[in-house]
Amino acid sequence: MEVLKVLGLCVTACALLLALKNQGRSDMAFLVAIAFTALMLLWIVSTLQPLVEPLRALFQGAGLAQETVALAFKVTGIALISEFAAQICKDAGEGALAEKAALAGKIAVLALALPLLVGLCQAVLELLA
């Protein structure tokens, strides 16, 4: 199982980070954490890649517009990336910056979803009228 390898790598990375921090090499530990986070992001993307087409087919089979399907994938990507950025900021001890990174991701999701929400509200108003 590939996930067990990844989890083992996570534990190994944590041990390495702790060793670096105990030796007073916080700067090096932070760089290792960023590199490991990038590797994890690549693993997640490669793991999710085979799911894209079946999900797209499922959404289209349900009658959803292509724009809605693309929006769902974009929102998921923004959520994952902003969460990773926030976690990196937290690992660096920058809690306030982490909150701003998370907020930026939420605002980006809202901006992407706003046309869909407006269309939904218009459809509801037309049904009520």
C-alpha cells in the first residue's frame, strides 16, 4: 500500500525535523519541512489524478454543466493549496500569516463560486415568482 509508505515517510521526516531542531538548526528544519510538504503535495496530486476523469463523467452523467465541474475541481485545488500554505506558515511559527493564507483561500473560493451562487439565487427567485 502506497499510503503506508507515505505515512512512514511522514514519521521519518518528523524524526529528522526533531533532530534538526534539537541541534539548533531550526532554519534547516524549516527548509526540510517545506521540501517534504512539496513532496506530499505532489503525491496528493498524483493520487487524485486518476480520480478526475471518473468524477468528471459522474458529474456530467448527473447533468451538471462543464463549468460547474471545472469549478468544483478549481475550488478543491484552491482549498488544498491554501491549507498547505497555512500549515507551512504555522510550522514557521507565523500563526497570523497562516490565518491570512487560509483567509485568502476562502476569499478565492468565494470569488470563484459567486457566479454559481448568483445563478442559484436567480433560479430560486424565478421559481418563487
